[in-house]
Amino acid sequence: MNTATSAAAREKTQEGVATAHTVEILVDGAVVFRTNETGQPYDAGKVVRSNDDAAPLFSGISAMKQEVFAVASLTGANVPIKTRWITVGLLDSNQVHPREVFADAITDRAASIIVAHNHPSGTLEPSPEDIALTQRLRKAGDLLGIRVLDHLIMTEKGYISMKEHGCSIW
């Protein structure tokens, strides 16, 4: 990795909340260090047992003004390997293809992934497109032997787990 030319540090603050921030260190476009919304380092070795454990992996996309689709690769013990932004779309749409979602997970030798995207509109309801994409990703994951554990929708108000929301695809 060429950290001299491709490393970047970004601090993002939520409007009106001076103490909440996310710091990401990027190397060649991949997040290699992240703090959570309270500024505390996220424990990369922490086992993901629930969506509450997974949400901090994606905290950086909540306040984005464009749709961002991200994926977290996990070991067989559900320990996060890496979280990456896969695509950045428009205000209310994003093009996501299974090829891009699973490319790094395959390189990481991940056993499973959790995907997330934000809704800049603030709505926490999955759209028909969200449901169709999740179905497509689950089918691709089944073929590859990489399980899709959940799909989170993130907003500044909070997040939902499509799995726990009762979407029929789970």
C-alpha cells in the first residue's frame, strides 16, 4: 500500500451536534480505521452478534447527502475484517452489482458479509428496490458460499435491520 500518496483522514460532524463525529483513515479507498459516532475507536476484534453490533461499522454513511452502499466482511466467527464503501450514488438512488459487493469479501476470505446503505431522505422503510437487491445479493452469496447476514438501512435518525424488520426474503 502506498500510504504516502493515498492515505486520507476525514472528520465528519453531524449538523448541530459538535461532539458526535466519525473519523476514517482511508488507504487506497478502503477504510482501515474507524471511530464510532461518539469518537471512540470501534473494536475491530469485536464479534458481531446483532445489528446493534454491526451498525457502528457503517456509522460514517448515516449523514451522507448521497446514497452510499457499504459492505463489512466477517470471519467465520463473525469478527469484522474490513468495512468498505462500494458505491456512491445520487440523492435517492445507487447502482449496486453483486460483483462489486463480493469482490473484496472473496479477497478477504470472508465467511459472511453485512451490507448497509443510507437513505438521505431519512425514511427507514426499505424500498422495493432495496428488497430486490437484497434478494439478489443473498442468491449470489449462496452461490459463492458467503452468507449475507443482514442489510441495514442507515439514516441520521437511526437505522433498521431488514432482517429484523420482517422482510420476507429472510
